[in-house]
Amino acid sequence: MLPDHWHLTTDVEDFLTRAGDLLRSRPALHTTPLTDVEKLRQLRLPGAGPCVLGRLETGGEVRAVCYLTPRGRLGLTPLTPDDAGALAARLAADGHSPAQVVADQDTADAFASAWRKHTGATPELFWHTHLYRLGTLTPPRPHPEGRAQAAGAAERDLVVDWCREFCVEVGEQPSIDLIDAGDWTRSRFGDRHFTFWRTQDGTPVSMAAVTPVTGGMVRVDPVYTPARHRGHGHAGAVTAAVSRAALHAGATDVVLYADPANPTSNALYQRLGYVRLTDCAGYRFTYDFGYDGQTAG
């Protein structure tokens, strides 16, 4: 695949006109591109810098897309190794320097290898996750006492605190930085709808959030229970509640990510009816600005 088969633009609306059908064709697999591009469309924050969006097109058909956010995160839909190599060549030739790439496992691996070849950048795996899609929702048994209820405006500080605690636990430093800077809108939580699981006296003990319905898809993210409230089934109850609400809101695909190193959460989601779809990965890049253009490593 030649690099010039990749068509790049900074116009989000034009990109969605040309490539939106591809993103919506597999909403579960394209969950992160769908939500990220929609956020890029809506925010357009002053001083944030331009985003770069691309489509791989052959014979008039869009086969894959990429996007580079103002903060340097490169997102990709599934690519062959040859297509990943062509994209790496195009981005390098245009002078782009992504800080990281996130995609399905095979695509992330292929691009990280190609990017190292073209730029000498050293890739480091920082994120590996299972992607699940909801099949038939099965409420948890036994069901804990309490109820699901949307977080109120007066509880924003608690939502922010719990999101920060969640990020600390999973090692998401960029999200922590945005939260600490008060830049909630640009954090990955800025577009979420939050729901608490509350005890009978109304005390929040667990939290789950969902993205808006985009292309028929809703992602449950994050799910968090403070350590002092764990072990009572609250996370399963609130996850089931927001999943059911997403279906009632018209979602055709409800998905979530789960850390492979956490067997408890993976087992919980499978009991609720989530089925593993694929694995995803993220690499961050370290650049050697003295690189002479020869193939690294």
C-alpha cells in the first residue's frame, strides 16, 4: 500500500462525511475512534492545536481511518502490516510525531514496529486490555441492596475525586494531569454520564459511567468502587444498571474494556453477559532526535 493512498485532513466534518460510514459499520470494534472523533468534533478548544484525521481509500472505498489528537494520541482502526507501514511513512514524511498509538493489538504492534523503522522512535507498551461486547444482559445474583441513581450536580466533586482515584489505580497519568489541572472537559471523562450505586440510605458506594450513544454504540467507562466498599457486589449492580439503561436508550452495541491482569473484573463482566471481542494495546514513543534514518534495532 502506497503512502499516498492515505488522505489526511484537519476538517473533522469533512472526515466524518467521507469516513463516518466505516466507523459506524463496526461500532463495537471502533468504540474508541467513534468517541474520540466525536469529542474532537464537539470540543475544538481554542489553543488546543489542530487534529489530523486520515482515511485509507482504494477504489473509492474507505478501508481504515486514523486520527491524531492535539495531545499526540494516534488512534487507528484495524490495519494490515502493509497499511500500517504506509501510514507510518506518510506521517513521518509530513513531520508528525505522535506521542502514542492505541488500536487493536495486531494493529498497534504493526504500527509501533513500522514507526520505529521510519523514525527510530522506541515504542513502550503502556496499555493492554480486553474489549468486551454485551451479549444477553444477566443481572447479578445475589443482588445487593440499594439502587442505581444518576450522580447529581451537587456530587460533581465526588465524581471527580473517584475518577482521579480510578486513574491512580490504573496508572493513567495523562488523565490525572488533566483532572489536577481542572481541565475536566478535555479529560476522557468530560462527556460521560455518571451513575452511583447507592445504599438504602442514599450513600454512594460504587460508580459507573457511559459515553453518549455514538453510531449505535455506548461504552461503559469507568467502573469504580472505592476499596472500603468492595466485596459486596456493588460494581456488578451498577454496571448492569447502566448497561440496561444504554440498551433502553437505543444502543445496539454496549462495550467495555477490562484489564487482563484483573481476573475479578473480567469474571464479573462475563457473568453479566459481556463477551470478549478482541484485545487492544497502546504504545508510547520515545524519540532519539539524533536518529540518522537507518532502521532501528
